[in-house]
Amino acid sequence: MIRVSPHISLDESEIEERFVRASGPGGQNVNKVASAVQLRFDAMASPNLTEAVKRRLRRVAGSRMTGNGEIILHADRYRTQNRNRADAMDRLIDMIREAEYVPKRRIPTRPTLGSKKRRLEGKTRRGAVKSARKKPPID
């Protein structure tokens, strides 16, 4: 079991890893070793995630989530396969933790009487400055 948070743990069988050749750093080794990791996690089919978390996860994952709810992460930042595996797993866990957070509902507030007065006084002052720039009337 992979512990994401106190409320969520994922089973290892839910995560599929494929190893592919990476572009980027690695020297001559980059052409011989499949060090990049392609991690797949079917979030919509996961029994360990609530519907609310799945809904928020769709927003958090963005283009990394396919139409049928599978998250695909590609990790090739490091030269070794193990570090890329850990990087991909950490990114998935961070994504799920972010989706687990329930944003506070904003309660709209009304402006205070003092703030309304200050705003109108500022507008009056600014209008006086602008009207002082005009040419005086010819009598």
C-alpha cells in the first residue's frame, strides 16, 4: 500500500509503470538503457478515492488525465530508473494530496460604510484635480 495521506492509500496494483528510453542527460547510456518512466494510474476506477477527490483531481491533473480518467505521468528528469520512478510517484502523490484539499467556500462580504465614503472622497478629489487643469471660462 502506498500511503498518500491519513485518509487515502493506494494499492500498488492500481499503478502501472512502463520504462522507455529517455531523452536528455545520460551520455552514451541514454541510447542503451530505458531509464524514463511512464506511470499510469486509473483515477476514475480507483476504489480508494472519493467522488469529490476524483472530481478535483480531474481539474488538478489537467492535460495529464485522459478522457476516460487515467493519469499519465512521464518522468525522465534523472539519469537513473529508480530516481525517475520515485519522481513520478512523488508527483502523483502530490497531485492526489492537492485534490484532497477542500477549498473554503468564500462568503461574499459587503463594503463597509467607511470604505464607500473613502472611495467617493478619492473620486471627488481626483475630479477636482482634473477640473483644475481646464482652461478658465472666458467672460
